[in-house]
Amino acid sequence: MATSPSGLHADYKAGDRVERSNLEGVLYSLEINTWDKGRNIQFDKDCNLYVTAHVPGTSNDVLLMIEPGAPEGKYREVINSKIRYRRWLTTPGGDVHYTGNTSTGKEGGGDSFYRMVSSKGVLTEITRDWWDYAFEPRDDGTVIFYGPDPTASGVPS
């Protein structure tokens, strides 16, 4: 793998897998929980890195976006620590879809949701009162989301 003059890997492309030997474990005073296989890392088409980091001393996580070659401490918080998110997906265009609820609410309660944060940082709530959705990207840049039949479970409104 070639490296740039700054020592950063210059040939990563969106969707590439990153090998464990290329990662460092601490990021901007936040912890990367390598043991948590549900908290993966993802890239968009511009090679921006999306990674879950743990806030030390709490049970909270954040989702960060880091641009290639960004100086230490320069990142954008995509999902803040007041949100308990479960599933998340970064699209090639840099939109982030996620399910979860606020960290003060109860699981499956009225504060559950499916949201999207655009590449420009605009938050859109897609559904409320339910969080158990799965989603997958399509080649045309759209995302399909699906879940249990809301009329059968009696939970969502």
C-alpha cells in the first residue's frame, strides 16, 4: 500500500476494508472499542472516515467523521453522545442513516427513531416511535429501509 508524503494512506477508496494493523487505538481523547464488533468503521466516496468513539468515564458513544489528512483534533461529530444509536450506515455521498433513541429514554419508547444526517450536517427524522429497522444502500445512492410490520406489533404509530 502506497503512502503519501505525510505518511497517510492515499489509496483507500469508499468501501475498502481496513486491516487491524493500520489502526491506532486512541483518537482525540476518545476510545476506539476494537472489541465491539457492532461498531465498525466506514468510508464515503471522498475517503472521509466514519468511526464510533467511546467517551471515557461514561456509557456513551459518538460517531465522528474525519477528513483525510485532518490535523489532530479536527473532526465533525455526526451523532452526539446523547443518542444511543444501534445501526448506522454511511452512503457514498456522506449521508449517515441511523436508528436509536435518546440516552435519557427507554428502549422502544416514544423517543425511538430512524434519522439521517446529510453530508452537510442537516438532521432529518424519518420515523419516530420505532427503532428496529434495517437499511441497505442502492447503487443509485438511495437507501432502502425495512423492518417489522408496524400494524402487527402494535408498537409504532
